[in-house]
Amino acid sequence: MNRAKLITCVIIIVVLAITFINPIYPHDQMLQHAGTLLLMIPIVYDLKKDRMPYSAFLGLALFTILHIIGARYIYSNVPYKEWFVSTGIVGADFFADTRNYYDRFVHFMFGFLLFPYLMFLCRKWLKLGDLLAILFSWLVVQTGSMIYELFEWLLTIFMAPEDAENYNGQQGDMWDAQKDMAQALIGSTIPAVWLWCKRLFKRE
């Protein structure tokens, strides 16, 4: 068993356990962890098989940790502003906008951190070459982002308005879904362009 991967998994479990101490939104937090279970499936599977490059494994793990933190505060209430102010990095007046942008940050990281994992899947299971793997991984991010936003829209139909709002974290922004997808697009484009340029210059 890969020691680095095992330590990474232990860190995930510790963070998960800490976020369940005195839960603030117990019902909504548990609902959010449906996503955590899905993310943990490839992590636990690879912990045993050890086929995934550590860069892909780490990206998947870091995104899982970001999601676990977001789940505790149902995303809209992550106190990252207070954390930054308490460290003295910025002053109390630095964050002029009252909106909580943690959810947008995680959508960006969805594209950025999961890209190596998607590249691994494209090369390992689909046997794609570098350029096709980059393109396909980039497209999968956009498709996954769109499907998730459709899922959130369906929740607004079947859930109570307050529960749907807590889960979706729109915070009154009618363009929230489009902005979230844009963040995922930007996040995935950065590693896609970097890998494409790396391959291009390597050939030269």
C-alpha cells in the first residue's frame, strides 16, 4: 500500500471527523455528504490497487477535503473571511462584498484539481493519446458541471424552498448556475492549456 496515499486518506478522515464536532447544520450537512461518498469511492479503491498517479490522487483528495469543509457550513456560510482576518493577512474591511464566495472557489477547484484524475482515466481506461485525453478531460469537466447544476435545479422542484436554497447556495444570485459553470471552465482550462503547451514545446 502506498504510504503517501494512506497518509492522505487519514488526513481526509481526520478532517471529516473534525467537521462533525458540534455540527451547525446537521441535516443539511448530511445531505451534502452524498457527494463525499461519491468522491471517496475512487480514493478508497485506488488505496488498495495503487494504480493512480499521486498527482491525480492528491487532486481528488484535496477536492474532497474542500467539499467536506463546505458541507459543514453548507457552503454559503464558510467563515473564510473571519479566518483570513484572524490571521492578520487582511483587515476587517478587506472583504467589501457580503457574498460568500467559497462555493465559487470550489467550482473552480472542481475543474482544476480533478483534471489530473480525468487525464488518468482517459489514458488508462479509454487509451487516448495526450491531445485527445486533454480535450476529453476538459469536456468532461464542463459536462459534469452542467449536470450538477441541473441536479440542483431539480432539487428546487422536489425540496422545500428553504432546504433547496440551503443546498444550492444561490444567495439570491439568479445567475449563480452560469457563474459556477464558468468557474469550472476556467479551472479546467488552466491545466488543459498548460499540458497542451508542455506537449507542444516538448515535441519541438
